[in-house]
Amino acid sequence: MRVAGPVVLVGCGRLGSAILEGWLLTDTVAPSDLIILSPSEKPAAEAARARGARINPDPEALKTARVVVLAVKPAMWRAVATPLLPYLGDEATILSVMAGVTAPTLAEGLGGWPIVRVMPTTGVSRGRGVASVWAADPAARALGRALFEPMAETVDLADEALMDAATAVAGSGAAYVYAFTEALARAGEAAGLDASTADVLARATLRSAADSMGEDALDALIGRIASPGGSTRAGLDALDRDGRLATMLEETVAAAVRRNREMG
Ligand SMILES: NC(=O)c1ccc[n+]([C@@H]2O[C@H](COP(=O)([O-])OP(=O)(O)OC[C@H]3O[C@@H](n4cnc5c(N)ncnc54)[C@H](OP(=O)(O)O)[C@@H]3O)[C@@H](O)[C@H]2O)c1
């Protein structure tokens, strides 16, 4: 179902463009309900303009804004948002996708508007992202979900402090998977494959495994491939000898959580 606008997107960089593309792809926001604020021309914004979106209109257009999405770098949000505030009406909600800027910090800089934080991945551009949502205000949370659910697997966080953990798992997770794929390819080389063959096999395996992920329990998926006494079982036993796989990933996520907190 479409989310009624106007929806104001502030910042059309890597993530802002992905969000915009995702909304248009999934028809979450009518192009005519989109207002994009961007200091420079961006292909995604131009594509939206061609379908009826407004780019950098007179600020009076913000008066009826239903939601303002802040997608600028954390270091510059105050400078960017402050000049917009006098134009916003009582009906507006502020949605921040910025990493590490907490709701109390946003509230202190923005005033009384309801705030919802969403941590999405750029996969939203293809309608296949991941998004974690937190808001103290139920209506703001519902609005955040409505804007991201059509283009992302969306989870509600019970506590804002969990945003760092969600970011360490979902935001950073694709990079861990790429690193795993790289290591799998190198291991294939060590077992005698040439580099290019190992690379193709490792990438295709990860892609195919992701396609099969579905809703099934992960141990059931493993059980379909690893029969007792077989070669996959032998590989898995080596992979997780003495629980080292679980330990390694715990350390990986904990390090990313720590860094998220330091940057916040
Ligand atoms: N990238 C990700 O995967 C990701 C994931 C989760 C969260 N985030 C969060 O998303 C935010 C944006 O990250 P990003 O990677 O998209 O950064 P980015 O590519 O640098 O985008 C930031 C954009 O803000 C624009 N901007 C600067 N001043 C502005 C102004 N006054 N009004 C409107 N827009 C303005 C910049 O425009 P110009 O290009 O014209 O300078 C730039 O395109 C960050 O807070 C980050 O923490 C990013």
C-alpha cells in the first residue's frame, strides 16, 4: 500500500539514492508525493523527477510534509536540518537513517517532532534490503515500517541501544559474507583449483545458497546437504572445531558493535 506524502528525502547519496529507487520500484510512494533535497544532480533523483518528483522546490513545499527522511552524513545533519525546521508543520515525522545519531540527540537538535530511526541496507534499491526500525512513538514506528517493509525485510527493535547490534549484523553482514566468499575461493585454490574457477564456484555457491535460504530452519538446510559421515559433515566439523566459527563471529559482531558505539 502506498504511503501518503509528501515524503521529503534529504540527501540523495549512496543510501538516499537506494531508498529512492526502492520506493519507486515498489510503488511505496507516489512520485508526485516525493520531494528531494540534494545540493548536486543525482541520477536517481533525475529519474524520480522524470516521473513527477520535485527536486529542491521552494521550502514552502515542506509545510505539508508528512515525513522528512534524513539521509546525510552524521557529521552534517544539524547544519542541513536546522534551516528546514521553520517550514515543517505539526504533522511531520522525522525519519533518520543516519548511523550512530541517537533519538535523544536528534530530539535535542530538532525539537518536538516524532522521530523514527531506521537502519537499512542499500539492497532496498532492488526491493531486497534489510531494515531495523526503532521509535518511541508507535505512529512514527508504523510510518517507518510502512516506508521500508515493501523493499526490505524489516525488524522492530525493542530498544534503541540494539541499533548498534542490528547494524553490526545486517549493515556490515554483507561484507562478512563477501570476505567468507573470498576465503572459500582461496581455499579452493589451495585444494588445486585455478583462481578463476575457484572464484566462480565460490560466488555461485553463495548466490545459490542465498536463494535457498527461504524460511526453513538453518539446521534443516544444513542437514539436507551434510549427511552423517559424508564430506560436507567433515568440512563443517573442521569449520567449527571447538566452536571456533561461533567464537569468531561473536568477536566479529562485538568489534563492529564497539566501533558503532565509539562513532556514535
Ligand atoms: N551507505 C550505506 O550503506 C548506509 C547504510 C546505513 C546507513 N547509512 C547512513 O546514511 C547516511 C548517508 O550515507 P551515504 O553512504 O548515502 O552518504 P553519501 O553518499 O555521502 O550521501 C550523503 C549525501 O548528503 C548530501 N548532502 C550534503 N549536504 C546536503 C544538504 N544540505 N541537503 C541535502 N543533501 C545534502 C550529499 O550531497 P552531494 O553528493 O551533492 O555532496 C550526499 O549525496 C549516513 O548518515 C549513513 O550513516 C548509510
